[in-house]
Amino acid sequence: MECAETGTPQRRQGASVDPRVILVTGAGSGIGRATALLFSRDGDSVAVLDRDQTAGTAVAEEIISQGGRALFVHADIQYPAQVQSAVDATLSAFGRLDILFANAALQKNAPLEDTTLDEWNQVLSVNLTGTFLCCKAVVEPMKAQGGGSIVICSSGHAFNTYPGYAAYGTTKAGLLALTRSAALDLAQHGIRVNCIVPGATETPLLRYHFDRAPQDEQRLLAKIPMRRLASPEDIAKGVRLLCSPDAAYITGTWLAVDGGLLAHG
């Protein structure tokens, strides 16, 4: 575990809640990084969890350079002991844990007949079991402080997918069920559990694919009513909404941030 923190967080202008503490998994890049930075700019303290030490450290240092408070936690969410250590480190550094954004995921694409059992198990271990472990680990500290918010990151692949996404799509659909079940279990403790469903998002992985297959990008954009990809910041703002006081009576549901793609079908 590595810890780096600085300063006293200040709320963004017009914010209606006190500074909070958020743990973001998979925070070294993409949606996780954008969420960590957005919450930090709002004045919240951020625990940056990633198994990529270089990427995770860079995000924590970026937050600190902007006057925020950050903790980098080097962990792989497949392993219960590492997840628990990450939560313990967050509590030790900041004294509480208000929000979990369970974002970390693994994507391996192959036709069903070419997907090995090892690949299948690895995707399930990270995306589904790892998310379960993270949610489970934050329950007791959130109960002890009187509540909290959990946001689980699913995907449009849970609804409409493409060939070659059997393992990934299955895990993302499973996360919708986990969201509903966890919300029912935890509502009595003041812990809300919701799911963010990103559409096609401008990440390095997607851009790498589109640079080699521009026709795929054009076909996808034609299906998106808003005619553009989501930015990671678009998704981060959806997470912020689900964690805000305005969402105080929202639990057990999902929010699509996809420019209308699911509505298109």
C-alpha cells in the first residue's frame, strides 16, 4: 500500500454536502481516472485503487498536484485479502468511507467456441467476483457510520452485445442482478446501491480498435442518437449524480449514460 495525501478538501461552489471519501477501483485510466479526478475537484478525498502501480500512482499524484487529497492503493480485486487491505488503508488515511465506485473490469473478446475455461474464469473473477468482494468489504464501515453509496459499473453489453463478448457480457449482466440484490440487503442500513451503464466510451482500448477498423466506428455512431461517443467524464458525472443528495431515494436501479444507444436498440 502507498499513501500520499495533502491539504484540506474544499467543496466545489454550490455543493450541498460535506467532503466525502470515495474509493474508486480501476482508477488508473479511463472512466475510473475521470471519476477520481471529478470527485477530487468537488472536494472529496479519493482512494485510487489499481493493480497497475504506475498508472494508479500517476492519478493520485495528479490529484495531489491540483490541491486534492489522494491515496494510492496497489491491489488486485480478485483477491479478498488485497481488497480488505485496500478498504483498511482508506479508513486509516481518511477516517471514513462514504462511496465505493466499483469500476475495475477485465475484457477478453473471443467467439464462444474459442473462449477457454481459463479466460472465462478470469473475466468472471475480476468483473463479477471482484466487484462482489469490494461491495462486501465496504458494508461494515458504511453501516458503522450510518450509510453510504455504492455504484457498480456495468455496460451496455449487458443489454445489447456483439459477437465475441460471451464472458464480458455475462459478467456485466450479472452486475445488474448484484446491484438489485445488494440494494435490498443494504437499504435498511442507509446504504444505497446503484449501477451505471456506460455506452461506447472514448477510451484508449476503444480508440485502438477504431483506428484499425474505422468502419466499425461509423456503424456505431450511426446507431447512437446523439452521434458521438461518451467521454470518460460523461460517465463520471453520472456516477456523481447517483452519489449526490439528489439521489437520496434512488437505490437498486441503473442509469444508462449512452447518448440514447439502448433506446435505439
